Amino acid sequence: MRLITTLALVTTALAGAAGAEPLRDLALETFKPLPSTVPAVKDNPVTPAKIDLGKALFFDPRLSASGVFSCYSCHNLTTGGDDNMETSVGHGWQKGPRNAPTALNSVLNEAQFWDGRAEDLAAQAKGPIQAGVEMANTPAQVEATLASMPQYVDWFTAAFPGEENPVNFDNMAKAIEAFEATLITPAPFDAWLNGDDNALTAEAKAGLQLFMDKGCSSCHSGVNVGGHGYYPFGLIEKPGSEILPEGDKGRFAVTDTADDEYVFRAAPLRNIALTAPYFHSGKVWDLNVAVEIMAESQLGEELKPEETAQLVAFLESLTGTLPAVTLPVLPAETGTTPRPTSVVQ
């Protein structure tokens, strides 16, 4: 009799625990926790040798024509994976056209850049290196630079075994992609999705409920809370030109389709509290204001102050822990290493 009573109590307790967070069951229909291991990358097996090489390349300013700018320049891992500037500064101190997205968790995005013009991180890595307003280099110059340093030749050979000429532009991009795949930042939201009832505050849970009820999760969903799908900025009410510059028509530049004017990839929201300023224009510095603009322009909603606070509390629960990254010691230049130039062509 005592055994039966004990089993009944345990069963009741387990049932109570399972039903303690009905919000979690609802959230799991829309979101997924981060993977516990480094995500697989299509057509690019991630290996320790490739990660180490990619880390060196990510930090190496010699991939730029001037020898000043690296991937890290615009994707600072100590400040949320971006540069916290309206738009980035590049070759010859030129300013780029759009706000730099975070590199953190970017491997989980459907495509890269605000307009999705790069299908993966390897394609994305090639873009800034060749862009005249960013690193202003050429594939041939990059290959000559890397091949001039014996340590890099050894690292490429280890990362891409069996290849006759492993030091090439494509492999450079694949190595950077492999390193960036490790930049996964588990957050309190993940702990909560995985069953930790105390990982979110009551205000953050209220914000999550609002996030789903008001329709924010229609665009910002999945494991990266966004990063997939393309949507008009100004679905209900188009923002002013100070936020949505008329000269930047978003995905239209990629597809040349009228329906894609002012259409952008849904921004991934992980670590959003660290990555001000906001939007592709980088014109909004306050997360509360950004949330209110999105509610008005995309949903036609005027938020109450307490609703804004709750939504921001939820977004702050997406701030994660960066894996430890030690600065690499880069290979020394040699007499055949191409010399830097700051001339703007």
C-alpha cells in the first residue's frame, strides 16, 4: 500500500513538473535550443586543423590590401560579434553601406548578409576581402600573401590533406567558415528551452509570450530566432528615410525583382542586446526604440511601455556565452610577402 502511494505521489509530481511550463511547450513549436556541438557545415567537414587555420585567418589583417583590416575588424568577438558602428570603416577609411551583422551563431543562418546574397559563410568570407570599400584585395594577392609564409603553407596542408595546392582562395574561405561555425553562444533561453524553469525571469517569460502572441515570431523563429526568410521592412507602415534609406532597396539588388524592393532577410536576434546600432542602416541605438519601430512598421502595433520592457527582457535572455577564443600567433612575413597599400583604386 505504501509503495502504491509513493508511486502515485511520484507520478503526480512528474505530471506537475511536466505541466509547470506550458509556455515552453508552445515555444518549442517555434524555437529550438542551440546544438550542443559544432554544427555540421555543408561540403566542408569541420576539423581541428581547419578551425585553427580559420581562426588565424579571421584575425589576420594581411588578408586586406592595406594590411590594416581583418574579419575581426568588423566582427569583434568582444563586442557581440560586430563593430558597434552605424556602418563599418574599410579600405582608405571609406564607410560601408550597411551595418555589420554579428558573426556569432551566423553558421545557423539560412543565408548571409542582409540581402542573403551569400549562400553560406564560405561565400560570405570572400565578399568583404574583395569589396573595394572593405578590404579591397584580390584572390591572387591573398594567395600570394599566404603562400609566402611557410607556416601558413604547413597549416593549409594539415587542414586540407591530399590536395596538391592547398593554399588557395576557396580553402581560405572554407577555413574561416569552419572557425566561425564554432562561435555558438548558449544563452539563458536555451537553458529554459532545455527544461530549466528558473533560467528566465518572469518578465522575460512575459516578453516571450508577447513575442509569440503579437506575431514577432512569424519572422524571428527557429534556432537563431531569425536569420531565415525575407520580408519587407515596413510591412504595415514604412519607416522614415532616416531608418530606411531610399537608396538601399535590399534584396532587389540581388534578384532585380520589383517585389523584393526594401525586402531584407529577417535578422537573427541572438545577442541582439549587444549589437547596437540596429537595422541594416544602423540608425537606431536603443533596443527599446528598435522594438517599438518593429512593432509599428511590421505589426501595426503601438506598444505599451510595460510591453516594450517585457519584450526587451526576453531579447536580453538571448545574450549568450562566447566560447573561449585565444588570440592566434600569426605567421611571420617573408621577403616575398606582398607589401600593403592604402591607395583607393
